[in-house]
Amino acid sequence: MKAAVIVFPGLNRDRDMIAALTKIGGEKPSVVWHQDTDIPDADLIVIPGGFSYGDYLRCGAIAARSPIMDKLRERAAKGTRVLGVCNGFQILIEAGLLPGALMRNNSLKFVCREVKLEVTNADTDFTRGYTKGQIIRCPVAHHDGNYFADAETLKILEGDGRVAFRYAEGTNPNGSINDIAGILNEQKNVLGLMPHPENLIESAHGGDDGRALFASALRQVA
């Protein structure tokens, strides 16, 4: 399965993501610059984390208006799997590909630590390698990860199984409503996730809890 990674100025997790996709998928992903207007054929398109454009205005707001985003919307509408991690999640929300908002952490401080996640929906292209209710470890590193949505949007997300991951065991690092850590679009082919699964995929990282997400998305798990 082919993957592509979109790179914006200011990102700092693109190399981590490329390494994870290469190790798990067995093939180096295509790297797409934000000013490009096309994306090579790919089964999975990823926007990694970091601080695109220095997080000026709102996190992800400038990146969401880059030329490449029109093609990303087109691919997503056709069913291509899209993953946005941390700043990538912020960009997907700002681009209108996912609902809600990611606000400043309730502590008003940058958080960088390990959290625990509950796999809320294990029947998606991103989570088939897990079981429903499974608790996994995952690192976080963000300043604006406090997910919020209005009551009607939350009702839809919860009712339609579009909350993919939830902070578990009291480890919510940012105050996200309903402990939401990751959500899906209506077609469930776009996932936005605040934690960094690419940083926990092998023993050198201290564990491989994040590996199954990429194995699932790259169709290595049925």
C-alpha cells in the first residue's frame, strides 16, 4: 500500500512519520510539499505534527489554505484514507474536513508526556488492529489540543461511532470534552488524532502500541 506525507513549513514530526510509515509499510512514502497542486497515487495520506507557520493566527489556519488542500479534499471525498496527527488534526479541522475546534489546553501550558487511550471504535480502517475498549499508551506534545464541539455535533459524533479514541484512566492532558482524543469524518476515512502514534511503534521507543494504527491504515490488518 502506498502512502504520502504532506509537509508544511514549521512541521517537526514529518521525519518521524516518514520513518514510521517506511518501517511498517516497507516502502518510503511520497513526500508532498504544501505548495504542490497534486498528490501521487496513495492509499493513505498523512499530515504530521509540528507547528505549521509557527501556529500564527490559529493553529493550522494558514496551512489549511495551502494549494495542496484542494487536492486533499478531493482525494478524501473519493474515499482515500487521510490521517492528521496533532497539528495535522488542527489543519484538518481548519480545512473543514473534520468538525469542531481545538482550543488552548485548559492548563494554558504546553503538555509533553505519555497518556492512555481507549479505542472507542475498533471497526474502522484505522483501528482494526485493536479491540474495542482496548487501552493503549501514546505520547502527546501540544499546546492547543483541547477538543470542543457543540452539543448537536457531539451527539452525532458519539452516536455514529465517530469518536475513534478517548483519553483513558484520568490522563486527559488538555481538557477535551468527553475525553475525545481522535475523531472521524462522516465516511470514516478521515481521522484526526491529537496524540502521536508514530512515536511508539517499536521497542526502541519503549513500546509499539501505535503500530497497529498504521498497520490498519496500510491494510496489513483485515
